[in-house]
Amino acid sequence: MHVFSPEIIQQIEAHLSDALPYPPSANSNKQVRATVKIESIEALFGGDSAEAAKLNCLIGRSGEPATAATSRSFFAKYQRDSAPLKSELDNLQTLNLCIPGHCPQALFLLEFNAGAILVLNYLQLSKLDTSEACLNGSYLSNSHISNSHQGDKALNKHSEKLQQEQLAELILKLHSHKSTLYGWPKDNYCGQGQQFNGQSDNWAQFWWQQRLLPQWQLADRRGLLASLAPLEAPLKQACESLLGKHQPEASLLHGDLWSGNAAFSDGRPVIFDPACYYGDVEAELAMCRLFGGFSEAFYRRYFKQKSRPGWQQRLALYQLYHLFNHLTIFGGSYENQCRRCIEQVIQDAGI
């Protein structure tokens, strides 16, 4: 990959040496600086605007022979715009505090003139469902996935059910972290789309002012909403109608939870590429349903502890945000889907 020049490789090695714990020594308990040598770099599919790579390294202790070094791999993601990577670093650090061991550990962000590189620990991942789940390419990539079951017609149903239930338990644990305000202390990114997080104690206002309206305005400036302009006023009215009396707990959300952002590693469910904020758990589950990949076992386990009457009426309203985000990122191919969703929201509100 062109971005990994000798100079950049040296900087990454130095940062890894600072970030990693001291390797054990058979001869001495004295702490010395770790040494890291990148032996090889494997290019991975990095998604729509990022380049990604697996860094295969040797790690040892300063002053000891190379034969004492151990092998370890890291995941590196490069983008010209450092802002989404800064957001990812911040969000992964939050997730690691709340659900440790169930998401990649963000080690550091290296910024330079041509962009930035985010370095994470490398996880060997297996997909939730090889027959349905898609890959987003941001963290989960074809070079990154165990296909030991490839060739089977389907995953063992009992095993699949247990995996989905374990994932539901993880999301319940994530959602158990609460705030008194909706939003997040700073704006961040949902995929490559900027996500506005101005904090509020009113959920209906937050969803309109920080989710739907900014996306509508962005799409309008790009000329993507010409045919939808007459629907803005009834959409706002529908949002107020559906959420005006709905004041859910402000739960910590992943923010972009679809099947491409969840997997298993060493038998544990893991999630990645977050777009964190505090909000209604229904908004999280609406995204899960939008692109599929989560089975009914997941929802049954989740709702076993949390009854959510009326969620069906709010489903399309929450999914519309992500469709708008896809519209502003990928363009007009999502316009018709946005129209159908807006019409469904207006119908759900009885307008």
C-alpha cells in the first residue's frame, strides 16, 4: 500500500512500542521498552473511503535477541480525512470501558500530511451468518474472516441461535449504560456521514433537530431531494406525533449496528465501527432490522427483558435516518427508498 512508506512504518513501530505492555522476560523482571518490527503488510479491503491493512509484527524486549521475539498482528486503517478516524478512536475507547473484550482496542491514531492511520488490535473474526450477513469492509474484511464452515449449506441452527442470543446479551449490556441527556458530548460519524449530537433532554426534538433535519438539509444542498420537498412539513409533523409523548431512557447505543459491524472472535461476540450516542434503544434495533443479518432469536432474547409496546409505529421513523445517511453518502439510488420510508412514517402517524 502506497501510504506505508518507510518513514510511516518507522513511526508506527515507534508508537506500537510505546503503546504495548512490556513483553515478559525469562531472564529479568526489569522493565524495558518493547521493540516492534513490522515484518509484512497485507492489504485488506478498507471500505468506501478507507484503505486497510494487516500489520504482521515481531515484538521483543530491547536488548534481547530477535529469537526471543513473539509474533502479533495489528489492524491499520488509513484515510485522508482524519476526522472519522478520530471519531472511531473516541467511540472504541468508550466501548472498551463499557463492554471490555467485545470490541477492537484502539491503540493510537497517527496523523501526517497525507492523512491519518488508526491502529487497532487485530481480531480473527467469523461472520454472524455466512448466508445473509454482508461486509462493510471497515473492520470486517474478506482477508479477516474465518471460513472454516465454508461449503456447509447452513450454520448449525442450535449454534446459530446461541450466537444470536449471546450477541443480544452483549447489546443489552451496552444499553444498560445510561445518561440524563440524549446525544453525545461531540459530533461524530456514522459510516462516512457526519452525525450531529447536540445534547437534549427532549427525545422528539433531538430526533428531528440532530438526526432527520441535518440529513434532509445536506441532501437538499446536494440536489438529492427535489422530488421529496413537499414531504418535509408532514414528516416533521409525523415526527412530533410519533415521539412527542415518547421519552425513553437515554441508553448508550452503538449507533450503526448492522450485521456487517458485528461478528464473533474466539467464541465471543464483538462489535466495531461505532457511531456512539445516548438514545432510544429502539433506534438501535431499527437499524438492526433495516439490512438484516439478525435472526428472531436475537430479538426474542433482547425483548425477553425489555417489553417495547408501540415500537412498530416508530420503526420506519428510526430507519429513515440511516436511509438519509446512505442517500447523502452514496447518492440518488436511495431516493426512492427514502420516499417510501417517509410515506410510511406519515402513514404510521395517521397524517
